[in-house]
Amino acid sequence: MAKSKIITAFIIILLVMAGAYFYYQKEEGQKKEGQLTIYGNIDIRQVQLAFYGEGRIKDLLVDEGASVHAGELLGQLDDSRLRASVEKLEADVAAQQQVVNRMHAGSRPQEIKAAKARVQKAKAALTDARITYNRLKKLSKTKFISRQQLDDARARLDMAIAALKEAQELYSLVMEGPRKEDVLAAEARLDALEKALELARQKLKDAKLYAPSDGIIRDRVLQPGDMAFPERPVFTLALTNPLWVRAYIPEPDLGKIALGMKAKIQVDSFPDEEFQGWVGYISPTAEFTPRNVETPDLRTRLVYQVRVYVCNPQNKLRLGMPATVTIDTKGPKHKGPYRPSEICQQEDTRP
């Protein structure tokens, strides 16, 4: 009797366990029906920061691991020579501007009066020379003067005529002012100096290195005292936005995902935490599965690269972290464009 009760109880326990197992499998099947799990690594963009100009590094203001913001000053070259060049060109521009101003202003009133006075003086001298010549010409007929005296008077008359023409031409030049060609040449030189000054000022600005966007300094390659060149990086900047999981999806599952689908990301460093994400890129071409990607499928099959952008408000995720991505293939989608900064801000402000 006791033995039959034990057998009955054992059968009941088996039936309960079987029912629980089948119920669990059913729930798991329903749960996973609208989900797709893929595997990958955290990836970010990196920027090699270098000075636009060349020179000796005077100061670097950040070290590895420092968080920087767009527009933040990171370093500076020795700019003493550049400043001297700017100051010299500023003086050259100011001097040439005065030359142009003088040409546009024309002759001064005093110069005009002096030129007019020279014309009056030349006219008076001409009148006197003509009277003298006429008088001597009459006397030469009566033989009271020599032929040489008459020739000398004629020469003085011709000289007076030439002097009056010269004074009149000078007066005309003073009244007209500088030649148009000279004015244009002076203006062209002024424009060239201004362009040279603009370039010198830009070179002076290029002696400072600014962060192009928010990020974290990953490497500091050079030190104060080193020579910097445009092709020689000073810092390596890891951009914190956007940040994504680079994963690969087999071709049979490609039709299950679409841009904007929401996803949850988990990493080994924070096993109890889920990071919000969404599908932001699907490669149009197939490739072989990379060796560093762990999937349950065979590695030899063709896959498509997928970028699942992820929100990282507390900067817990790091480059290269292995990640498990669960994509909600049945839920609502983000509507494009899929800008990480905008969507992450929406996720942070959810009630």
C-alpha cells in the first residue's frame, strides 16, 4: 500500500514537472518570437588631432583619459614669430592705406595755389622777355645794338615761353591729381597686404588646437617641446557620440530587421544592466564572419554588418567590449533620421 502511494506521488511530481517545463518552453517561445539576438563589440569613431600649422609645442592642456567638449582648447604652439609677422603686416597695411587715402584726396589747396603762382610768375617773365625783345629788335634796325644782343633777347623770350608751358602743365597735373593707373596700383598693393594680414592672422589662430567634438582623449602622442606638423598627430580623440555595437547578422535573419528597430544591449561588465539602442545601419553587401565575433552559427557563412547605436549616458561602455544585442523585431521603431544625440536625449527624458 505504501509502495503504491510512493509511486503515485512520484508520477504526480513528474506530471507537474513536465507541465512546468512545457509551460516554460511555451512562454520562452512566445517571448523570443519577436526577438533576434546577435553578438558584436562596442565600436566608436576616433579622430587624429594635429595642429594645422607647424612649430614647437608650447603647452598641452589635457592628458589621456580626459573628457573634452567641442571647442575646448587642447594645446598651443609657440606663436612669438607669428605675432611679430601679424604686427608688421598691420603696420604695412596702415601705411599703404594712407597712400591710397592721399591719392583719393587729390592735391592739397596749398599745392594748387603754389602751382597757380608759378603760372603767374611764368606769364610775367614771358611778358618782360617779349617787351625786351621787341625793343631790341627796333633798335637793331638803327645799328645801336649788336646782333648778339638781339639773339640773346630772342633766346630769353623762347625760354620764357617754354617756362610758361611747363608751369601750365604742372598746374594741370596738380588739378587732375594722381594718375588712375597709380591709384589702381596703390589699391592693389593695399589689397595684397590685407590678404597677407588675413593669412597671417589665420596662421596665428592655427597655433591653437581645439577639440572638434565631445570625446575622451585616448592617446597623447607628443609633448611640450616637440615639433608639430600638420601630418603629425598630437592626440587621439575617441568620440563618445555616436557609439554603437558592430555586429553581424546571418543572411536568413536579414529580413527580420529594419532601420529604427529598438534593441537592448548587454555587456559582461554590467550583466544586470540593459542599455537602450536601435538599428541605425545595415550593410548593403555581405562578408565573411569576422573571427572576433562569437555566434552560435558556423563562422564560414556570409553575414551582413549591422550597427546598433546605443545610449551611454554614464560612459560605462568602452571600445571593444563584447556585447549581446537583442532586437525587438515586433515592437515600435524609431522614426529617422537616426541621430544618436537626439534619440538618446529622448531616452533619458522618459518618465
